[in-house]
Amino acid sequence: MWFDLKARELGAIRPERISRKVASDRLHNLELSSSKDILSVHDSGINSLQVDKTEGRYLLSGASDGSVACYDTLHASTFDPTARSYQHKHVFKVDKRVRKGHKYAVSSVQWYPVDTGLFVTGSFDTHVNVWDTNNLQVELQYDMPGRVYSVSLSQIATSHLLIAVGSADSMVRLCDIATGACTHTLVGHRDAVLAVQWSVSSEWTLYTGSCDGAIRFWDIRRAGSYKVLDQDSSQMGRRPPVPKYSPESEWPVTSRTSKKLLKKAFGDKKSGMSTPPKRVHPGMASAQNYATAHNGAVKALLPTNDGHFLVSAGADSRVKLWDVESGCDTLVNYERMRLSGNRATQLGLSPDSSLLFIPTSTAIKVYNLWTGLLLKTLGGHYDDVNCCELHPYEQEMYSGSSDRKILVWSPPPPPQIDEDREEVCPVPRRLIVNFWSHMICQTKAKGASAGAGEFSARLDVDSWSDED
Amino acid sequence: MRRKGLLAGPSYVTGFALSKFAASVIKEEKKEERKRKRHQNNEKNGDLNGTGVIEGTESCIAEKKRVIAGDGGAITDGLQEISEGNKLEIFLDVDDDPGLDASGVETEWCLPTDTLVAVRLMCEQFPKLDQSSVRPFVLRSQIYSSVSNRTTADRELEELKQQQVLRAFKLNSGKDDFAVMLTDDYLKQIECAKQWIRSKRPEEDTAVFDWFRTHVISAQTGTSIRHSQLVHLLSQAGDVKDKQISLLINSGLLVRLLADESTYWFAIPSIGSLLKSLTQGRKELTSFLSRRRYKEIIQAVLEKKRLRTSQFDMRFHIRDLLGSGHIHLVNTPVGPLIRLSND
């Protein structure tokens, strides 16, 4: 740290590099925060957490009892002198007593990306609610055919305002907040959709992951999914080789019998060998593409911050890193974890996309995203961890678990220096002395030039009395 | 990379140093060979200490590099300036010297990857099974137990699959279970299946096995194949009928998926009984460990035990569970300790 500061002073390294280095050092040293507590008001497990991206201040949490609460992560409400920690109480809480409030578990919460005036929640009572934060009422309610597992709003969209909803139904629905109606149904999955994420690089692109193990990419301006990820297609490292075989391309037919077989395979009942096979709409062709990305349900999806890669977690206890452009698996192996059960989880990714946080049973495992090496295991919860959320601007993480707690993970506090006296000084004494002597020199020089000796003398006395 | 060049004689510019280097490499190689033989002998003697992490060819390379560095005094400066990475390659790509080829020292030699070494080693240590015609195979999780970097293992495995050295097969026993078999072994299995079918069926039906071997196996390196693609590949050889494809399914070379009727998995014939003992053996071992007081046992003690429900030996299961993360190794003064992972 001091070497870097010195190098910065000399101009050897760039200013943004030092801030990046400090931030990444702090992220690597995350531990259970000793000075910050969030007092959870939920009576059951926490399913989803999100910090708003506009201010980076309000943390929204959705719980299994149907309640949603909001916490101020910046300003503490009380200070607990015995635990020496700042306690953050909830700003508001809404539950089933509110009109049209959720009856069953809230599976997913999301802030309106533009400001904190609205938030969206999806619940197992088959409803998606849009709440007004100021009067805490449900402004819009969408009815879904099954349990809602995941809702998502695009962070970068400027021309649409669509909530993508993944539910127990195999169809993904897009609900428009502007009109209050469901505008699109995306057909292609064959089982419940657990994970829905908008792309961070294109506002029209949507990624969905389903219980049948498929991950589909959709362009919402076109019919059907334009890409189905296949676990057999892979690439080494970060740059794709020339694609050899794409699963969409149909195989040319040569002999007559095989044509017959082909028809049989696709269930084509039309007779007559002379007619050329009907050209299938690309959207429909992809609907018949049953390639799987995982051997089990896809539990979570998360695009990296540059939008080039997509992290997916599956019920086969595998986490995979996909190249979005080529749709290939980059073959990074994140070692040893347990991810089981067909439940949606929420992964965390550090703001510089270097660390991946994966909730596995009662712990959160920290991996290097690009090498897959396990760096750390963060243990602290007493029950299954359901979600983790990184603060978008600071080096802090929040995790929600079935033990009804929200834990704060932060870098260790700076070492406190006790000198001969009992008082605790946050900045090293020598620095203060240096600072004051510097100031004094300056004022002295000024005073000498201006002839105001009284002021400098008083400052002198003040500073040294403070020192003693 | 070929090792021919290592044996370049004194005719080469840096000949003396090179021959010295070559001699040291060969010595290393022989040492490796001896080690492996010792390993096999150990296996025969029932002394099963093979589950530790293989030192791997990478460390082997490192050793060789050290050897190069040791000889550095004799090597010309120009060579020393070459970066570490391609140093070895340059040594290895020197032109042939026919004089030394004739001397009878091993001439053809490829530097295998860690993964390939691990697979070959485990295939050699594959337990002897009675009443089963299955050729030795390795589980993917077992590879992870002996190759330290899993990402590298995955990538090398993929490369070996592309090069047709290995084939991977999806197994029904678990969500993340894959078997890995050497392609040569798999071709022999196809031959076995063909012989078995030939006794019952006419000649023209069994031709499909040859077509399958020559056209499908070489063209498709993945674990599954779509029906249309299979038909296309088979029809390159001759007129394929539905009956012949069902013959392939009956012999166990292809498995139909319940979820998706137009896709087949490649499969190893008559592996079904082994899958049962695989899952039961896993269950038996984990329940045995969980019943112990501290959920741990010394590896040497555990390896002497026999499993009731599994045809595989203990080492096979220990490797499998180590790779899948159900158990982990802790080093103690009395040898490695196996402990059940708690998550």
C-alpha cells in the first residue's frame, strides 16, 4: 500500500490503478463485519437481496413469509456500545397485511433501475407486484400461471420497460410497466424457468435458464430464441476458435432412406418424397433444439459486468462460464461445491468481475472467476444461504439465508494504533504531526510575508497542545 | 513434441551439451518408467498407495528444465537467452540424427499431458472384474483427484477428445457423472458387441457396426448425437435401416433419452451392472465414514477394507469421492487421513 502510494507520488503508476488495487485487496479480504449489523425483520428465510444501483444505499430483501423490507446501508440507526457495532434497522417493511400484498414466499426482488421510487417483487403466490416506495402500495399486479421464481428488469434499457418473469410455467413472460399488461410470451423451454437475466450489453437480449438444463438467449425483437447453449461445445480460454459446428445447422440429406428417417425423426406426416422439406422458421428450429447446458436445473445466471461472459450455476453442482458471443463453454472448472435442489439462487460477482461468490449450503465460496480457483470460504450462517449481493460501489457483501439473518461481509477495519495513552487514534500520529508541521510552515511563510505573526503563533500553540 | 531431436549427436553445434542433456532426460524417463513399474507391482501386492496426487508431467517438465539449467554452463549463450517457455521445445525440435536412431534407444516419444498420464495410470489400475467384458474406464471425477488444477484437466480432456485419444460417456448414475475411456478400448468394445450380435443376426445387419465405427465415432467426439445426424453419418457408408439403428441400441452402444427422443447418448455396452455397484459403493463408503466418530479414517486403513456392495475396489471409490468433493484428504504424521466433507 505505502509502496504504491510512493509510486503514485513519483508518477510511476496511474491514479486509477492504485484505486483499483486497493478495491481488489479489500474485496479479497472480505470477512464477517464486526462493526455493522443489519437487523433483519423477517420471520423466515431470506430469498433475495438487492442494493439499488442508483445511490448504492438501499438494500431490498424478500423473505419466505411474503414480506419485503428495505434497509439503509449507509446510515446506521443506532450504535450498540456492548457489541461496538452500528445497527441498521429497516426503513420500511411490507407484508401480506398490505392490500394485494404477497401471501406466500417472495422469491425475487428488484429495484426499478432508474430510481428508488419503484420496486418489483415476484412471489410463489403467482403474482408479480410493482410497488410504490413512497406510499408502500401495490401499483400494478400481474397474474402468472404458476409460481414466480425470478423477475428481472434491464439495467440499461432506454426504449422499453419490461419485466422478464420466469415462473413454473415453461413460457417466459415479459410484462410492460408502461401499459400494465403482458406483452410477450417466449416459447422454447420445456420446464419451469428458474433464472432470468437481461443482458448488460444489449437492451434487447435476455438470458433464461430452466429446470430442463437449457440456457436460451432471446432477442425480444425476433421470434424464438437465437441461441441455445450446448455443454458439448467448448473453447479453451477466453477467445473463441473458429466455430466448427453449430447445433442449429441441420445436416444435409443425401440418400433417400435417410430422408425418410429424417422425416420420421421430426414427426413430419406429409407424404411424397419429391417435395423439398419445408424451411423451418429459425425461431421454431431453435425451439426443437434440445441442447442442454447443465445436466440438471439451471439455478442461477449472472452476466459479467462487461457483458462478454455469462456465469451459470446448475443443480449438477457445476458452475460454468460461457462466452456470450460464441455460446461456448470456456471450460473453467470451479472446484468442489454442493448445489442441489431445484431452487433458484443468487450469485454474486465483484464489480471488477474478478471474484465470484457462490452460496453453497451454509457457506459462501469465493472463486477467482477466470481460473476457477477457490480462494476463500465465508462461513457464518447457520442454515442454507440463498443469496448474496455485492455492493455496486463499495467493497461490501450482503448475504441472506434460511436462518432469517442478513449478514454483512466487509474488509477488516484498519488497524487501530494505541499509543502511550488510552485514546484510540484512527490515523497514525506521525502523519498528523507531519500534516500540522506542513501547515505551520505554510502559514509561517504566509505570515512572514504578510506580517501576521499572531495567527501563526496561535495555530502553533493549538497544534502542539493537541499533541500533548 | 517429439523427442527425436534430443538424441542429436555431436555433429550438432552444441552437440556435447545436448547429448549430455539428452542423457539426463533419458535417465529421468527411465526413472519415471521404473516408478510406474514399481507402482504396478505395488498394486499387485495389494499395497494401494496410488491415490495421492500424481506428480504429473508438468513437474516432470520443471525437473527437466532444471536439468537444462544445470547444464547451462556448457550450453551456448544464445540458447540460454531463449525464454523458459520455448526452451524445451527448441531442444526437442532439433533435426533427426540417423546415427543415434540405430543405437536402439527409444526414438519415438511424445510428452503426454497430466490428464493423459492420469487416465492411462488409472486404466492400468482398473479393478479386475469377473463376469464383465467392460474394458477399463475412468470416471471424470477420478481425474480431478489426481490432477491438481481442474481447469487444466478439463481443457486437456477436451483436447484429447478432439484428438480422438479419449471418449467421454455420460453415465446415468449421477447428474455429473462421466466415464472416460481410451478410444482404442472403445473400438475393441464395439468389436465385442459385433461378435455377440453376429451369432444371432444375418451378416448384412452387423455391417452397421463397422459403419458406426468408421463414420460415427470418428466424426462425433461429444457425448451425444442427434438422430438426424446419426442417420446422415451412417448413410455415408451404406443404406441404413431403422432396424440397424435399433440393433446399435440393443447392443448398448447407444442409449435413447427419455426427455428427448431425437437424441442418443453414446454408451459403453454392458456397463449397467457396474453403474449399480458404483452408486451403491459410493453410498456404502460415505455412510461408513459418517458413522465413525469424527467422520474420518486413515487412508491406509480404509484401503484394506472391502466393500460389500461394489465390484470395484476401495481405491476406485476413494478417487471418485475425492474428485467429486464428498471426501477430502488431510495430511497427518501417520499418513493421509480421509475425512468426510461437511458441506
